[in-house]
Amino acid sequence: MAKDTLGRIHRVRSLQLTLARADEARAHAQVASEAAMSARIAQLAAAVAPTSGGAATLLAQSHYRERLHKSAQVAANRLAMAEAEAERAVEGARAAKRDQSAVEKLLERARLEALRREARSLEDQPHHKKRHGPC
């Protein structure tokens, strides 16, 4: 392949790697956010514990606990989805890194081949004659 073509491919692969790493960071941030929300919901559910009070108070607490448990289930599902997305992002970043490494190896091979060609052309040039004969 031509060197300029490999250079363009390398720039594209580098950009793809950068984007994949950004997606990976975003996915990990989403996992952390979902985990924090799930922990906060668990704290709220624990805080709404039954206390001595009237029937209306117990009914209200029961209602809020039920809503918080539903929210906790939804948060757990969202956390699982965020973790799966983070895993996909990690795999995407690995694939982008593999692609970029392959292109870098091709660039290195092309550079070495150009050096070999140049060395061969120098070897094939005619030798210089001595300017002076034996003195």
C-alpha cells in the first residue's frame, strides 16, 4: 500500500480509537451513576421503615416502600443494562486498538521496506574509481 494511504488509514483508526475510548469512559460513568442511584433508592427504602403511628401513616409508608422497591427494581435493570453497555464499549475500544496496532505495524513494515530499497539502490550504484594511482 502507498504510504499516504496507510497514513490516512492510521489517522482514521486513531480517531476511531479515541471515540471508542470516549464511549468507554461515558459507559463507565453511566454505570457509576446508575449504581449511585440504586444505592440512594436502597437508603430511602430503608429510611421508610414502619413506625408506631396511625393506620394512615402505615398505609402511606407501605405505599412509598412499594414505590421505592419498584424503583429499586427499575434501577437494578438500568444498572445491568449500563454494565452490559460498558462491556460492549470496552470490547469496542479493544477492537479499535487492535485495528490501530495493525495499521501501525503496516506503516512500520512500509518504512523498513523503503529503507531496504534505498540501501539496495545505494549498493547498486557504481563504485567510485580511485582518483590517483598507486604512488
